[in-house]
Amino acid sequence: MAARLFVDLPAGTLAAGSELELPPEAAHHALRVLRMREGDALTLFDGSGGEWGAEIASAGRKGATVRVGAHDGIERESPLAVRLALATLATDAMDYAVRKAVELGAAAIEPVVSARSQGGARSGRADHWRRIVIAACEQCGRNRVPVVATPRPLDDWLAEHEAARNGVVLVPGAGSALPAFRDTGAIDVLVGPEGGFESREVDAAIRSGLRPAGLGPRILKAETACVAALAVLQAAGGDLR
């Protein structure tokens, strides 16, 4: 299977038969990380849908050019659009959760800052997570890059949540199992930090229209809960079938 590269170019730049210079970050990844050379095959995508076959036309110290082949309109997006709202975690745990959310088909990732969040809204975290999202898309075959929002206070996110929108807040020991909530083509999933949400935050989430849902009798770490929730939902109403 040819290596996959995301190219951050305006829509329409990639075209069959064209030859173009890879953006610096993509060129670095191709030449320095993947050790690609002239003539090597690769697959390009720009987030607008589908992918292009290509090959390295030239490779040098200053960059690389590619020769673009045919477009393949293949899509690998889930029919169940899950918007994951995740209270910020410590760096490694958050990176893991973001990466696995992409692999499991999350349509968007919206970090929120709650009372027990770790890391908060430090400058540059959203850019860091976007790089992780792109790398995960390259690895798992997605041709559309999920949006990663800038972290914001939980109360602000809840205030903008549409009460009529299908959504759940994960609460340990909640009586309703998660598959019961996948009855539409889209769902919001709110996951707490290590230590969980404070009771007032759970109450606020429920008032905003989210319904409490559980993931079995055991207490899961936050990053595990993200993976479990997405896997359950995708198996019940998405494309893990």
C-alpha cells in the first residue's frame, strides 16, 4: 500500500496530470520520515474528499515535487457523525484520545475545560492536536480531516448545545446503555476528565439536553471511555459491522 500524505493546499490544486511542489511539512515527512525517493508511489489527499495517486517526480535537499495521477472518489467516513466533546486531559492521554477518535470515525473533536481538566487551554494545543488528527487520517485512510476546535469552557459549550440535538454525557453507573442513543445520523458525546465531572457539571449537561449514558459497571479512564464509546456507537449505528 502506497504511503498516504495530507497536503494542505487550496481545493482544486490537486489535478490529474499536474506536477506540483509538496508543501514543506509534507515534503519533510515524505523525504525525511518515510525516506521516499524519486519514482516512489504515494497517495495524496487534501481534505476535500477522495484521494489522488501520485509519484515523487523529484527529491532534493530543498523539497520535493510530485506528479499527480488519477483521482479516486473513495470515502471512508462513518454514516454516524459523532461529535466528541472531551474535557482536556494530560498531554499523553489527550493525544491518545484524539488519535483514536479519528481512527474510530469521530466527525469533530471539541475540547472543553471543566473543573478537573488537566492542561486547560494552553496556547498551541489545538494546533498540536490538529497535527495528530492529520497523522491519524494518513494512517487510517480517512480523506476528510475532522475539525479540532479550540478548547473552551464547558459552560460555554453547553450553552451552545442545541437541546433538540441527539447527545449524551457519559456518567459512570448511569442506567441507560450507550447503544440506545444512536437513533439518528448524528450524536454528541461529552466525556469528562480524570476524576470525572463534578455533580453540578453533570446537572448542567442534563439541563442542556444531554442524556446520561453508561459504559458498563467498571470505571474507565477518560481516554479509554472515548475509545469505548466510539466503538460501541460505531458498532451499533455506524460502520463497525
